Amino acid sequence: MNDYILIVDDESRMRKLIKDFLTAKGYSILEAEDGEKALQIFEENEAKIKLIILDVMMPKLDGWSVLRQIRQKSKVPIIMLTARGEEQDELFGFELGVDEYISKPFSPKILVARVEAILKRTQGDAKEITNCGGIEIDKEGRTIKIDNKTLELSLREYELLVYLVENKNIALSRDKILNNVWNYDYYGDSRTIDSHIKKIRHKLGKKGKYIKTIRGVGYKFEIK
């Protein structure tokens, strides 16, 4: 397996725990003990790093700062680890472009399952380009374009928009969206979806109107 995963955590025991479970699945691992080291390793190995597991509270440079800098030039999937578990922290993370958010303590097996799910979705073999209302979706390249301009979307934003488009004209409840896009039982506030929808609409510009809010239900992608 040629998938490299960067583990960033100042606790050596935590890095070893995650590394042991991931190497058992065949993944190659890179490690960093602080934010500055993480950015250095990412810059040197960007082409081969397929996913980052990033702790929030670290010396020198915290996880939020690392996330911001990486997102300036890369869409690499990022799973944030935090001991806080506060709803606002989670929403803040998604706003910055986090793809998954896991609060400590967590089950290493669940973490591995989420890593595998993300890599499967981002490295799928779908060779399909669809155009819906001027929104061009390239599933092989995992990109979305409008007027030949590529939108800057996080993994979760991309998957949510694709899900809405593929189910156009269908009213989708928030629970259904969570189960299909987040791909696991999510117990947080449904405002997580609302936050993502708001960002997607903004990035779609005039075409953001295609995403309709269905009061008391959820959302629907509809072109009229």
C-alpha cells in the first residue's frame, strides 16, 4: 500500500497507538511531535501524504494553525483529534476545512475505519464527469468546476454537494444526509450540516440557489 499518513500529536504514546493500528493495516506512517515539524514534513512529502491525523493542542504551533496553513495550498483529508469535545470547537473545525473530527478518548479501531472510509472515497476509481446546471463534477479528479473554474472545497463539502446533486429533486432529511455523507452515526448537532451548506452556497455563487432549504426536513438540490 502506497498511502502515507502523517500523524501529528505531541504525545508519543498516542502517536505509537495510532501508528500500530494503521501499520497493521498496511499503511506507511510519518510522524510529527509539534505543529512546526508537521508543516516541515508535509512540505517535504506532500505528494505522497494521503491523509493527516492532527491533534489540536500542541506546542510551538497548534492544530488550528497547522490546518489553516495546509488548507492554503492542499485539499489533503484531515482528521482532527481533540480532548475538548465541545460543539463549537467541532463547528469551528469544519469551518476551517476539517474532514473528520474525533474527540479523545476514542477507539483506535473506529479511527482506522474512518481513515479507510476517507481514503476509499478520495481514491476511488470512478471515471465520470457530470454536468448539472453548469456545475461540472469530475469524480475521478474529485473536483467541481463552474465556468471552468475549480471550486476550493473540503472533502466533506465536496461529498455533500455531490450527494445533493446525485439526488436532485429529492428532499433529503438531515439524518439521511449525515448517514450517507458522514458515513457513520453522528451524534452532534445538525447545525454541522447547515454550516457546510452555507459555505457551499457561498462558493457556488449564483448557483447556490439550487440548494433549497426544506423547512422542517432538510435540503434539496433543484434547478428551475
